[in-house]
Amino acid sequence: MSSRITKAVIPAAGLGTRFLPATKAIPKEMLPVVDRPAIQYVVEEAVEAGLSDVLMITGRNKTTLENHFDRVAEIEALLEARGETEKLDRVRAATNLADVHYLRQGDPLGLGHAVLRAHQHVGDEAFAVLLGDDIMAGGGSLLSRMIEVHEATGASVVALQEVDPAMISSYGVAAYDASSSVEDGVPGAGPDTIQITGLVEKPALEDAPSNYAVIGRYLLRPEVFGVLEQTKPGAGGEIQLTDALQVLAANREELGGVVGVVYRERRFDTGNKLDYIKAIVELAVDDPKLGPALGPWLKQFAASIAE
Ligand code: G1P
């Protein structure tokens, strides 16, 4: 039904205004999370799911991103001469990870517009979109599952997570066909999948069709490009990917429909300051080298601020 998926698109043109002044001269994707820039986790995730052709849609401040995934001969030579092989391996890992391509978005007209810019590179194939703000605890397992569901159903696939109603208006939200239970899933797609019947970008709580929010992972059929070309600016005056997905979901016969995969593992949001700090702490506690020292210190620190 579909050819093997090899391409991932990572929109990375945002201005990162929530992190100013840290993001005055570097893109927010380059802010470190423990020991790597956030964007490296996302590229690693794509590669773990078998997608090693990565297209980043960037903006004006892209130079540091390109440099990060490129060789730095001087650093490598220095580490080699010093025999610092572990550091050398870590430097090289970022370079050898994937075949990374860059394309500028031009006008910042929204996520849908960024994805549309990928058309020429992607061509007439299904492809993945990964948004940089989320880091998935399960690495490539979610994307691999989404690819499986796409192959089984032929549909476009989005990742969903149940979120606290207080947070729902920050997301794209799914309406779904409740005729089969989420646990059993869509016929042919397996457990924890739902047939999406509609999607709304950042609804008010009273208008949200469910508490299933789209988290930043998509597996899209190439028909999305034709739909995006016709998509008018929506929420926030931007061309929204969610609005194009609504058209795919509503036209199951011609456009394949949209299936949601419910993700139940931990997701670290690095999109705002508080969640970014929590992501660093949680990931550092999980880190085999840092965790054993950080955990006890954290407990002591937490006790000291308890009152
Ligand atoms: C974007 C999408 C939204 C999705 C969210 C996931 O919004 O437009 O549908 O739920 O990512 O993080 P943003 O966070 O860029 O405002």
C-alpha cells in the first residue's frame, strides 16, 4: 500500500521568544538539555525509527544548527591527540547521525507553511514531521509504531496524549469515532489507536472535542501538500497543519483519513521555561552518570524548600 518511509521533516524556524534573551543569537533548538542541544534528541529519535534523511526547515539564525551536525576538524584533532576518546565519540555521534538537509522557511507563515516548504524534498512519499519542543522518553518507539499503523491502514497518523483540560487550549485537539474502544483500537491498527473524525487547533476548553491533544509527531501522506496549498490562515493568523489534517480526516475515501496513536510514555516538553527546567531535571535523574549524584541532592534540596 505504501513505500518505505525514509524522510523526516523538522520545522526549526521559530523565533524562540519565550526564551529571550537566551535565544537572541542562537535558535531555541540549540538550548542544551543535559548534555545535548534539544534538536539532537529529535534527530536521534527519527534515526531510531529508521528515518535518516532529515530536512530541517530553518530561519535566519540557522548557522549554529548546521554547525552542530557538521564536522569540527580542530576539536576532533585535539581530542584525538589528547586520547579523549569518549568525548570524541560524543562529538562524532552528532555528525554521523543522519543525512541532514536545510531549507529556509522564508516568511514565517505558520507550521503548515513550514511543512509545505518540504514538498520538493519529500516528493510523492509519506513522511514524518517531528516538532522540536517535545522529547519522547521512549525514543524512536512512538514513530516506529506510527509507521506501523500507517502501513497497516494507509492513513496519515498523528500522535496523541491525554492532557489536563486546563492545558487543552495549547494544542491541536482530536474528535474521534468512539464506536471502537481506544484499548482495542481501529480495526487493523491495533490497540491504543483511534479513528480521527476532526481536528481543531487550540480550542477554548468548552469547544474542545476531547482531551486527546496532538503532540508533535506526524506521519503524513503526500496528499497533505495539495491540501496545505489551499489552506487559509487559521488560529493566530497562521497556516495551521491542524487545519490541513482536518481536511484529511474528513475525506477518508479520497485522502486516506487520519488515525491517532495514543502515546502513554513520558513526554518532556521543552517549549516553555518551567517545563524545560523540569525536562532537564528528569532526564538528568535518568542519566546513569548524573542520576546517582543528582537524586540524593534533589531530595535534600526539596526538603530544604518544603515549608
Ligand atoms: C503545535 C501544533 C499543535 C500541536 C502542538 C504540539 O503548536 O500547532 O496542533 O498540538 O504543536 O506541541 P505549537 O506548540 O507550535 O503552538
